[in-house]
Amino acid sequence: MAVERMLPTPEAEQLLELTRELVDKELAPRAARDEEEGAFPRDLFRTLGATGLLGLPYDEEYGGGGQPYEVYLQVVEELARGWLAVGLGVSVHTLSCYPLASFGSDAQKAEHLPAMLGGDRLGAYCLSEAASGSDAAAMATRAERDGEGYLVNGAKAWITHGGEADHYTLFARTGAPDSGTRGISCLHIPAGTPGLSAAAPERKMGMRSSTTAGVLFDDVRVGADALIGEEGKGFGIALSALDSGRLGIAACAVGVAQAAFDAALAYSRERRQFGSAIGDFQGVGFMLADMATQIAASRELYLAAARRRDAGLAFSEQAAMAKLMATDTAMKVTTDAVQVFGGYGYTRDFPVERYMREAKVLQIVEGTNQIQRLVISRHLARRA
């Protein structure tokens, strides 16, 4: 079901219409099959790059779309409505480009960004480790000074596009082991660099066509030009990137919830019991009303946060709120969609069981929803 939107420019309207066309013709028809087979849709990311949808929030000078985040996120939502693996993949790729686009030198941007934004290179964001998930500052991966460059050793965990990416945005400790957040730096490392490899992909309950794997660094040597921003300032870059990334996850969650709601609404008009469409019964009708309301509220929350970002205002608290509400909404809406379908909803003959499995991971990635509550409560405490 097409959602009525208020977009800032005619160009934005055209971008969203192009996205819907790609979703309906290219993404949705193959999502169930590729998810079943665990096939990674690398070709679709090249298609998105060729159509200008892979670098929407970045500067046109380097091949980006020059679009506000308000527009970019609505494109991500539409992609996730058709296929979460693609919508989330675009969000993660955008996240991987953010440090270089925002903190890189002019020379780094000119060298890397055109290919990154044009679809030739797909990115991964390497922050989490097996023993330091939510506590990212406790990372153990090290980048030691080695002549003019760095020697990297360690392992990252739960990396989207691990083993499939063409570049890795890595956060590693360059300071003393006890330097905490002050001793972390950000590095740009191309795939194929000797010593860089990926572990076997994780066996997940959902998002099977989106590869998630550990990324290993065994005496990986990179030059001094791999450093993004100042040495020891990488943790601030990571947190800044995550604020924007959380909005991407919120948009993905709304997309999945919208897809589940659309399926449930259509089924409620087709399925008849006791001589009436089941949607005419109050028990189902009220459930659908709640689903529609929660989706609309979540969408407005992520858009409000995006507008703050576009205006140059602080938006960390609002990003956490949007991620929290939208992903909890996605879990609730997809669960209710299965209920509307009844026994059929529990089978793979209908897509709602897949939406329900996919929604769960959105409450975990880019900071668990417990971490979002912690972020929000700290903002509240500072205001008080």
C-alpha cells in the first residue's frame, strides 16, 4: 500500500517513485527465494548504485545524491518494505561511508568516495567484537604504528557484509590497552589486503541473504593514509556515525512493519469466516487500527529526528527514541500480522513469518534497545 508522503522537492518525489518501481520489479519478486537459499544480492547493490540510490545523503561532488536525510531515510524504508536485507544493506553501506565522507581528507574523499557511492564498492562497518558488543570501548583489536603505517591484529564480530564487502571501516585501538575511548582510531581498509579474511557466515534465524560474519585481521599492514581523522579520535567518529545509523535502522523497521501490515490488511479483506471478512470483526479490526497507528507514529518520529539532523541540530536522543520505538513497533506489528493470518501465518507459504523473524534483529543491531533506553535516560538526566 503506497503511503502518502510530504516530500520537500519534486526531485525527492521522483527518487521515491523510482525506488518503489525498483522494489516492485526487482526486489520483492525474488526476496522470498533468495532468503530461503541464503543468496547474497550483490547485483542489486550495483543496480542501486547505478541509479544513484546508494549515496543519497552524500555530496554530489563525489558522486552522491546531495539529498537530505529526511529523503534518504524514506528511500531506505521503501527498500526495506520490499526486502529487508537490501534496505539494511544500504543503511550499513551508508554507515561505512560516513567516517570517510565526514572526517576524511580531500585526497581520501577523491580517491575512494566515487566508487563507494557509485555501487562499485560495498562497505562494512567494523566496530563490534565478540567480547565487546554494547561496550564498544572495550575493544581489543589493535593497530600498532609500523614505520609509516599501521599493523592491525584482532577480530571483529557480527559484521554485516563480512566477507562480501569491498572495503571495511575499522575501529581499532591505537593507544595503550587501558586508554579507553581516548585510544581508538578509525581506518579505511580495502578488501583483499593481505591478512584480512572473514570467518564462516553466522547461521541466523532471519535475514539469511544478508551475510553476517566475523572479520579477521592477521598482521594486516596499511599505510598512514588509511587513518580517517585524527589518531585516537575514532570513538567520537563511531558514536557520531551510529546516531545516523540508528535512523537507518528505524527506517528499515518501519518498512518491515509496513510490509507486514499491508499483507495483514489485504488478507483481512479476503479471508471470510461466519459469512464476513475477518477484518470486519472488532478483534481483528482493532488490531489493524493499532498496527497502522504505531507505524505512522514511528515514521513521524524518525522523520522528526532526520529533520533535526538536516538542520544541524543535536539529534542523538531523538535517534535513540526513533530506533527504540520503530523496532519495537516492527516486532509487535509482525507478530500481530502472523496472528491475523492464523495458522497460515505460521507457514512459509505467506511472507509474514519471514517478516516476524527479520524484525527481531532490528531490536539488536546498531545498539540494542536496552542501550537506546540508556542513551535516552542519560539525556534526560543531563536536562534534569
